[in-house]
Amino acid sequence: MLKSTLIATCLSRCGMIPDTSVGEVAVHEIFEKYFPRHSFKEWNTSLTDDVVQHFLDASKDAGTIRVNFFIEDLWDL
């Protein structure tokens, strides 16, 4: 799963967005806003299933997800 898809899935599961496609667009826009000197394409790599499951489990009861911090958490993965 791509990093942007993971974040969008978490946002959707928490009810913060209607679906993952909307979330993926939002993640890209937030990335561009907070990290304008970096490449979204280079950041948005595939994650292992273990990493995906960890973040899905950790965010399942989240009331709020701060996407810019989530992007940072995934930066070196």
C-alpha cells in the first residue's frame, strides 16, 4: 500500500473524509503545503504489510488525524 493510500484509509475509517480517493487528493495537497521543497512522488512509496497494519491498528479509534504529522511519521519508512 502506498503511504498516501494508508493515510487516506485511516482518515476514511475515522469518518474524517467520505472515501479514500478524496483522502488521497487531500494528502497530496497537504504534502505540497507543508513540504513544498520535497517530492511527493519520492515520498509516496509502498509500505510493508506489517507497517500498514501497525498504523491501521493505531489509528482505528482516533478522533483526529493530523495529516502533516502522519506524513512525517512515514517519512523514512
